[in-house]
Amino acid sequence: MITEAEFSADVDAFFTDTLPGVLEDVRGSLDRARAWRGALFDAGLAGLDYPREFGGRGLGPSFKGVFQRAAAGRIPPEESVFGIGIGMVLPVIRDHGSDDLRAQMLPEGLAGRAIWCQLYSEPGSGSDLASLSTKAVLDGDEWVVTGQKVWTSGAHNADVAILLARTDPDAPKHRGITMFVLPMRQKDVTVRPLKQMTGADEFNEVFMDEARLPKDFVVGEVNNGWRMAVALLAHERVQTGVASVDRTNEKTKAGRAPIPVRFLTELARDRGRLNDPVVRQDLASLYAGERVIGFIRDRGGSHPSIGKLWRTRQGRAAAEFAARIAFPGSPAWIEDDEELDYYAYHVLNCRGMSLGGGTDEIQRNTIGEKALGLPREPAVDKDVPFNEIMKTRPGR
Ligand SMILES: Cc1cc2nc3c(=O)[nH]c(=O)nc-3n(C[C@H](O)[C@H](O)[C@H](O)COP(=O)(O)OP(=O)(O)OC[C@H]3O[C@@H](n4cnc5c(N)ncnc54)[C@H](O)[C@@H]3O)c2cc1C
């Protein structure tokens, strides 16, 4: 059995000796992402706490922390394309999928051969996700799916999706949903990009018009999808929260991490502002915020919404600081200045971070109910059959 010290040395050797050669001649973000993940998989570092028969390493949970420390700041930014698969979907398939599904999905996902997206939100169902109306009907050996999803990050790159669809409209809304795996590359799935104010189009509308998936591509059990959805959301809140920090040292316009405080300190120094007492006070407070995220992550066991909420708060505070120092008196920036472009991206992007994975208000509700044990929000339609809930939205 490998010791933590030996393992840490292996991780260090991978980043120092193996990875630079692998990435040397690879151009293009997706190709680099796949090359990096493939190398990580081949080195036995891609699925530390996954069973060996499904492509993992079968190590205990402490090794993840060892990896994070040895890999801090060295992960290529292109890894973010795998955030949904690696960070959210694969752990749910590992914990709740059938052996067949695990054998089909886990090695492909861990090795970066399959890119995932998440088909949860709909035009009429975001925070109230359980009101979703995309439907799936069994037809022989296949499920047939019809409906529309929206804000689907990375759907344009995705090979496969984790999908929530209604399978029993006669049951109350939380009890008639199933979680599926949907192959994305089929003619009845249409992906349309949505342009964001950052200039990127990283999320999409997805239309399913009698799209098909095999009968056994169900995660968990039919009509038990809400439990799976909540399990995945917990992983999502870790992924978009505490796990997003300390991954890369590059000034990248990808990923979800707040601007690191060391960059903000450099920025203030470059602008001759480091002796300004207000700037110093803000930097100290941002530094404390960054350390808190690290502590929440390293301690483990906190409710995932706490880290997610703290991360988005830190992301906004860091971006507001950058805006004040980098573009004083102006909301504009010079596009051909790479550094200013990086700060401008974060100023615009940090707002969306408060929404993706559940809004700040929803995190606060969840912390109130689940972590503090406060009374639940009133939910008048909780026990009413879905198809009897009064629908005021068009198309229902
Ligand atoms: C960058 C980004 C990436 C995303 N990626 C994905 C993705 O890959 N897949 C996916 O399925 N979805 C994705 N989403 C969608 C995201 O999950 C939803 O935007 C989010 O859940 C909120 O839903 P909504 O936009 O419909 O807002 P609504 O639910 O309509 O909320 C509107 C406002 O009302 C507030 N509100 C609603 N209900 C309550 C309540 N009970 N108590 C207090 N306040 C409340 C909200 O906090 C919000 O301020 C993404 C969103 C963003 C911004």
C-alpha cells in the first residue's frame, strides 16, 4: 500500500516530469483538456477514491487532500471542461449507478474521453427545480425524451448529459422525476448557444424532440430522481464552492474560482496603491476570505452550501476590488490588454456565479433548514399531483 508521502512524490513527479511533455505540442483548448486528463488517468491519478475495476485507484479519502496540496496551482485551466463530469456526475454514478452504468461511464469520464453537461434547469424551473416538465416515456427498450432545458453549461462540447425528466406526472412533483444519462450526439437533441455579457457563450439552450436513450440508462431508480438530483447538487456546491480554489496559477478566463488575492496584491502594487490604508484593509479582508475557503475545504464535513455561498461572496468582493483598482472611474476596459481583459471577465462573470448551482438565496434557505434546523419554507404544492398543480406558465 502506497504511503501518503510516496503518493505526494508521485503527484509531484507527474506535474514536473510527465505533464509538460504531454502538453508540449497540443494546441486548442479541448485537445489540451483531453490530453491532460488522459495523462492523469494513465498515471493512476484520475479517480483516487474510485474502485479499481471502474478505472480508479481505490485509495482512501485522505489521498484526495494530498493530491490537492501537491497539485495546487498546477492544474491546467482547460480542466474546467470536465467540472460537471468529474466534480458532479461521476461521483453520483459511482455511488448510485448500476454496475453496468458504472462500467460504461466511469472509465470514459475519468479519462476525459467523455465530456458531460447537466440538463436540470428549464425556462420555468430553476430554483423550483422539482417543477420541471421535460418528460420521458418508456417505449420498448428505450426512453423517449421531449422538452427544453436552459443555461446548460458546456452542452456544445458534451458527449453525454445527466438529465432530470418527469416520468410520473400523476405523482407529487418531487416523486415523479427520474435521473437519466442522455447521449448528446443524436439528431433529436439540438444545442443552441447563449451569449453572455462576458462575451463568452459557455452555456446553451437544449431542445429534446423525442430524443432517445437506452432503457437502463437510469441512475438510481425510476421516479426516485429527486434523491439523485439532491445528491448531485451537493457535489455541485462543493465543486463550484471550495473545490474551485487553488487549482491554477494562470490568469485564466475559465473556471469558477475568485481572483486570487496574490493577483490583486500585484495589481495594487503595479498601480502604486499599496500604501493606501483603505486598499490595504480591503486586501487583508480578501486574504482572510480566501483563507476561510481553504479552511472550509480542508476541514471537510461542512454543509456544501456554506462553501458555495462563501465562494460567491469572495468572488464578488475580489472582482469589485479589481474593478476599483484596474478601471477607476470607468466600467470599460481595453480588449487587447490581456491583463485588464482578465479582470473585466471576472467583474462580469462573478454575478453568474451567484446563480449557477443554486442562487445565494437558495443556499441561505438550505443552510437555514439543513444546517441550522430552522422550520422549512411553506410548500403548498408539495403533496399535490404534478399534473393538478395550477399552471400559469405558457406551454404547461
Ligand atoms: C453561470 C451559470 C451556469 C449554469 N449552468 C447550469 C447548468 O449547467 N445546468 C443547469 O441545469 N442549469 C444551469 N444554470 C442555471 C441555474 O441553476 C439557475 O439559473 C438557478 O438555479 C436559478 O434559477 P432561475 O435562473 O430560473 O431563477 P429563479 O428560480 O427564477 O429565481 C429568480 C430569483 O428569485 C429568487 N428565489 C427563487 N426562489 C426563491 C426562494 N424559495 N426563496 C428565496 N428566493 C428565491 C432567486 O434567488 C433569484 O434571485 C446555470 C446558471 C448560471 C448563471
